[in-house]
Amino acid sequence: MLALASLLAGLVFGLGLILSGMADPGKVLGFLDLAGAWDPSLAFVMAGAIVVGMVAFMVARRRTLSFLGAEMRLPGARHIDRRLVLGSMLFGVGWGVAGFCPGPGLVALGMGEGKALVFVAAMLAGMGVFELLERPRRFP
């Protein structure tokens, strides 16, 4: 049941990315181009997502089990450190250069977008490099 619910949630998420334009790198880059022909439409998409997320986290904090019976494991870290700031900056630069972030990049790949193939390959390579660099830190 958990796998089916995960599949359905992923499909709804992907459909939402397609309908909102978040899977279109041109639309994303138009949103990020504050000095040019700025397209504010994605700000409304993000605002809606933030509201839904806030409500979901408020409900989740009060629960010990998910609606399907899985253990609730919410993030516990609350501090902002150098790694978080640098990672956020790297994410933002990548988003601005490519017009993709991980979710929309995977959706665009599934839609057959050629640029998404390059993005997803680079994303997977970056994840592999991160794991290689983190391994000594996790297993000293």
C-alpha cells in the first residue's frame, strides 16, 4: 500500500509540475530573470506550495504515525551552518543556469526533454561525488 501511495503522490507531484510550468526551463529562467522580462507566475505556484507544506507539517508534528501507518520522521536540525548556506547557494546557481531543479528535471526527462538528460546526468554525477566525499566523514 505504501508503494502505491508513493507512486500516486509522485504522479500528482509530477502533474502539478507540468501544469504549473515548473518543468519548463524557459519559464523558470523567466521567473529568475528579475532584471529582464520577469515572469512572476511561478511565485504564485511557490506561495501555494509553501502554504500547503506549512499545513502538512503542522498536522505531521502532531502525529507519530503517517496516515498509512509508517513512522513519522521529521527533520530535527534547526541550525544554519556553512554547509547549508553553501549547498543552498550551489543549488540556486545550478537552478539559474539550467532552469531545472531535481524534481522538475526528472519530470522533464520523462517528457523527453533533451536538456533534462544532461541535467539529470550531471545531477547524478554530483550526487556520486558528494557520496565519495562524505563517506570518510560518516565512516571515520
